[in-house]
Amino acid sequence: MSSNAYSSATMRPWLDVVRDCDNFPYAEDVESAYKQQYTNSVWKFFLPEDPRPHGLMVESVVKNMPWTSEFRVISTPEKKEVHLRPEGNNWEKCSAIIEKQVAIAREKGVFPKLGKPRNEVFPVVGARFPVGIDRSAFSMFGIIGRGVHMTVYTRIGSEMKFWVPQRSPNKSAYPGLLDNTVAGGMAAGEKPFECLAREASEEAGMDLRGMPVWAAGTVTWINVSDERSGGQPGLINPGVLFVYDLEVGPEVKLSPVDGDIYAFHVMDVGQVKEALLSGKFKPSCGCVMLDFFIRHGLISPDEEDDYAEIVTRLHRKLPLAVN
């Protein structure tokens, strides 16, 4: 990929790289495009016998969902809440109840962009007992999504170069945009590194056994989906990514293994910065890449006026149960 591949694109400030992903309004964020839309219109989703909310649902989903008797919808001037109430307090049936509810909605066609079941179950983070939701409907309940993202880089002399995959132009979500070297969502029951090893093998043909993979913290956000996501726009998607770094030798070569990746590009620091500032990265991946640059001193507080806000926004405190 040439160094001027993105030179014609409009550049934006570094803070906008974060805002492209973490775009759900803060209480003090008067400039948010979603401030008026989501103030006083967000519904909280609750599990049985737990006072902590586990999801953030939007008005259109709550109003159009053909709720069964095992859900209680509470709407008062003080609160908007959806409570899952299994008959007989049988908590073990919660996953099946949610699956049935989604199937009814799919059968009635009330959500045109609700796709077919993916047969990939994501856990409800922080639940006090195992609860899972199929990936196709996960965002409708506004549950925290967890994933793993790894940046693979090499050094040639004093120069750092990155292995950057480009998403297939045929993908429904963020087609053609740039990604982190290895990335994927954590399925129910998976540990972060277990997920990372699986994704590395599936996406890049990498065997991580014995490799110096470095756990480098997390990146968090709350995203309001748009048309790029391929699903219903306007849904609330809180996210936690477990971030990893891996430095490899220049002899290592990566190639796509499955059809999700169009190609791997080798990009230097300047090329990656230009791609980030011109909006060529998938939003969440742009945040992970920006976090890498900050942690490695490639962006400093001396050169960036919004440095403190950027770092804070990359590690947003989520208003849901996370443990």
C-alpha cells in the first residue's frame, strides 16, 4: 500500500477517531449528534433478582417488540425498564426465553434488518448465572460486547511497520475498511487469550503458542450503530476489547485464511496515521490502533491538545454490570 494512498481523503482531528466509535452522548457532551435523541429515551434491560442493568435498549426496539408474558415493561416518568421474569424464577431458562422472544420478532417481521440466527452465542457480561444471546440479536438488547484485538508489528531498523488487514468488500459490516491484525468477538465460555488464539488461527493462520503476545489492557466505548454496521442503525452497543500486542521478526509474512479478509497490508507509522485520520479504519479498530500509538509514545501530549480527553474516552466507564 503506497504512502499516499489516503492523501486525497479529508483529515480529521485525533479526537474524532475516538468519537467515530464512542459516539453515545455523555451527560456533559452538548455537541453530540445523539444528545437530544437519546436523552430520556434509553431503556434499561434487567435480569432476574439483579438490581444492576445489563443492557441499554432504544425506544424503537422496546415499542415494536412483541413481548411475551415473561418480560415486564415498565414505563413511568422516572424510569424506562425491561425486566426478564421467567416463570417460577427458573433462571436457567433465561437464554431460551430470550431466544424464543427473538424468534417471535423474526417471525412477525417487526425488525426488517434482524438477520437469520448466527448460531454464535455471546454472553451477557456480568450476569450472575450463564445467559447468552445469539449474535444476530445481541445489539437489540444493548448488551456489552466483548472481543479481542491484537496489533502485530515488526521493526526494520528504527522503523515500525504494521500488519493491517483490509476487510472484504463483500462483508455486510464495514466492508473494505481496515482492521486490527487479529480481531473477533468472544463467545460464551471463552477466555480472552483462548479467543485470541482461535481468531489468530482462523484469520491469519498464526499459531500463538510460544509467541511473545503481550496483554496491553482494554479499550471501552458505547457506540450508536449507523448504516456501516450492516444491521439496524441507531442501536446502542457498549463494548470491551481486550487488547494485545505482538512484535514479530521481518521474516514473518501474513496472508488471509478466510474470506473475511481481502488482503494484508504492511504499513508504516505515517501510513497508519493517515489512514486513521481519513476514516479508513473500522471505528472500533481505529480506537485500538490509536491506543497502541499512545501506549508506545507515537502520539504524545506535547503534540496533541486533546490528549487527556482521548485517553479518557478510550477507557470509558460503562453504566452496566461488567463483573
